[in-house]
Amino acid sequence: MNWIIIVLIIIVLLALGVWGYQLRNTRLIHELDAGVATIDTGAVPGLIRSIQQLSLTGDSLEDFKSWSQKYQALVDGELTELQTALLDVEQANKQFKFGQVKDGMANIDALQTAAAKDMKQIESHLDEIKAAEAANAKGLKALRNDYQEARKTVLAKSFAFGDALPALEASLQAIASQLTTTTEVNVGGDPRRAQNALKQVKNGVAALKLQVKQLPPLVNSVVNEFPAQLKEIKTGYQQLTAQHFIFTEDVPAGVAAVQGLVDQAEAQIKQLDVTELTANTATIADKIDSLYAVMEKELKAKASVLDQKEELRQFINHAMQQNRTLNIELDHLNQSYQLNHDEIKTTNDLKVQLDAIDQSFNQANDQIAQSKAVYSDLLAQFTHDRTDLTEIEKKQQAINASVSGLRETERKALNQVDAFERSVRDVRYEVSRHDLPGLPKAYRDFFKVVSDEILQLKDDMDQVKIDLDAIAKTLIKVSADIDQLKQQSRDIIGAAGLCEQLLQYANRYKTSHEAVAKAMTDAAALYAKYDYQSAADTIATALEQVEPGSYKKVADDYNAQQHDELV
């Protein structure tokens, strides 16, 4: 009994599942049906009826027929097929043929997507066909307004266009004819062909507007400004050449070249070639400015040259006089001193440079006097010469500064030699005052070296021609040697005196300490050989062993009594 209940329950569940799946498919089929219904909303048939009322002809009519046929083919084909497929799927669902339902819905979905895309494309093209006539009419109206504005300007200011007027009038007539023809084609029912014609008219009107706007100032430049400027340049050139001006460029050739460009510009005006005419007038303006600049350059240069000439003459004379004075001074100094820094050669080189500047200046004056001067070249020469003269004076001042102190340097060197001699005498006196038994050989040798150096210095200073650079180096060396001699003298005197004090202090241990007695004997022997430092070290070592700290005590007492005379 239980298994019968279980089987019944399973059958009920399966039945419920099949019924639920069928309901789901029904809902999906209804959604597909609603989607298919939105593909054709009636907008396209409405477009077709409204376009049919336009009485199209030509290309536009053929285009309309083509898209109308595509719409009818879509309705009779894909849309009808979709409706049939929906009925088949709905019937299959009622018969529980779920596999067929699934495949059918997938096919319907693909057909629906493709049909919607095709319908959108058809509607878009039909919209374009309908809007073309209105857009063309609007465009034609705007172009006609621009044309009328340009025509009004040409008629009102015909004088401003010069030789361009005939070509402009012909262009106006051609555009008027194109506007009429395009309007007729558009109104006649072929907006597609009218649209192509409209593009050509648009280009023509745009070119006309540009010509009307840009031609008047260009024509004025070519007809009035440039000829007047060229005439002014010719007159100015004749006047300046009569005043003996010479120019760096061929002005008549430049005028002829510009005149050729002006002739070319006149032809461009007649041809309405605004682009080339604009570029050409810019070139003409630049060349005319250059011709003005060539003449103006010489006018300004002449005024500047004449203004600077006298001052530059004085500058040259002053620099040459300075060089002569410096040369004389160096000649005198060279008799007494070695000049080691090419002072004479540099001064002679400056003279050569000054002579060249002076010669160039004289030639410039001759050119001015003979009316052969290119003033811009002379101005550049004067500017360069002024810079060179400034540098020459700086070099002269530097040389003068370097030699002006030679005599003072010699005086100081002589005083220094005298001071060295006094220092050596003081050293000799101080050493002898301590009545030492003798002096170490190394010290005596160094003393002789220092003495000989001073004698050599005196001899060098006593020469007819003194090398102060070499003497300065020797002075530095001798000064260092004297300091070293003083230090050695202090060391000898101090070592000898300290040794004597240590020997006196050691007497108290002489009898009680044999090591001290022996050290005293050894120290006395070293002292007798003038090795005062070793003698002091020997006795100090022995005393420290007997009485630690004794050496410092004796040394402190000795140093407190001393007065260094060798400063």
C-alpha cells in the first residue's frame, strides 16, 4: 500500500513540474511575442505615406523605392516568419514538446534581433529622404542670404575691388545660376541630387565671402600703398646717393624685384587668387621694409659715426701716449731690474695693435673726406675699435701696476737683508755670551750656510740689474733659515745650561750612588765634545732613577731663570 502512495506522490510531483515548466515557457513566448510586436510600430508606413506626397523624382525617387521595397520584403519575409514561428512554438508548448520549444525560442530571438536591426536601418534612410528636401531648402536659404550679402558689398564698394571686379561679377552670376538650378532640382522632387549640387554651391559661396572680405585691403596695398612706397624709396635713394651715401645692398635691383612681385600681384587680383595674393603681398611688404631699413641704416650710421669720430680720435691718441709713457718707464726699469713677465713684449704688441687701429681710423677719415664711406661698416669698425681700446688700456694699467712697485720692493728687500744681518749678529752674540766651550759642527756649518746666503743676497742686490722675483724667493728661504738658526741656538744654549744645573744637582748623590757618579763622568765627557743635549739626557736619566721627578724640578727652576734674547 505504501509503495502505491509513493508512486502517486512521484506522479503528482512530475505532473506539477511539467505544468510549471509549461507555464514558464508560456510566459517567455508571450515576452517574445511582445518584442516582435515592437519591431513594426507603424512609423515606417507613416514615413512612406508622407514621402509619397513629396512627388519625388530622379535619384531620390529610386532611393525611396529601394527602401520601400526593403520594408515590404521585411514585412512579408522576416516579420511573417516570426509570427509563424511564434504560433509553432506556442503549439509545441501545449503539446509538451519542450525540446522543440527551446530551439524555436532561440530561433525566434535571433530572427527578432536581425529584423529589428533591418527595420531601424530602413527607418533611418527613409527619415533622411524625408528630411533632405527641408534641409536643402534651409541650406539654400542660408547660402542665398550669404550670396546677397556678398553681392551687396561688391555693388556698394565696387571701386575697392579694382581689377578683381570683373571676375567677381562673373562669379556672382555663376553662383546665382547654381542657386537657381539647385532650388529647382530640390523643389522638383530630387533632394538627393540637390544635396550634391548644394555642396558645390556652398564651396562657391564660401570662396566668394572670403574674396569679398580679403580683397579690398589687398587691392589697396597693391594699387596704392606699394607703388607709393616704391616711389618714396626711389626718391630717397636718389637723394641719398646725391649726398654720396653708399649702401650695403643694391637698392635699385631690390626695387625692380619688388616691382616684379607687384605686377604678379596685379595678375593674382584679376584671377581672384586670394591665397597666393595674400602670401605675395606679405613678401612684398617684407622686402619694402628691408629696402627702407638698408637706407635708414646708413642714415643712422652716418650720424653715429660723425658723433663718435672726434671722441674716438682722442681715445686712440690717449692710448698711444699711455703706451709710449709705459714703454719709456719699462726701458728705464729694465736697466735696473729683471722684468720677468713679458712686460716689454706685451707693451710692444699693444703698440702694434694701436698702430693698426690708428691706421684704420685714418683710412675711415679719408673715406669720409672722399665721399666713399659705407657708414654702417665704419660704425661697426668704430664699435670694435672702442672695445679693443678699452681692453688695451686695461692691459696697460695692469702692466703699470705690476712694475710701479719695483723700487719700493727693492727698498724693502734691502731693509730685510739688513735685518737678516742684525739677526745673525744677535745670534752670534747671544751664543758667545753663554761662554760655551764650543759648538757642534753641524750647528757651525749651518751658521756658515746662513751667513753665506746673506752675503749672496747682498751681492744680488748690489748688481746693476736686479732680479726681484728671484730675490723675493731667496728672502723667504733665508728668513726660514734664520728662524731655524735661532731655534738651534736656543736648543744648544738651553741644553748646555740645563746640563750644568743637573750636574750641580747630582753632586748630592755622587758619593752615595755609583750610577750617578758614572753618569756625571759620561755627561762631562759628552759636554766636552759639545754634545750638550746628550750630556743633559745622560745625567737626567740617572737622577730620575735615584730621585723620580728630579729632572722636571731642575728643568722648571732653570727655565724660570731664563730670558730668551733670540726673538
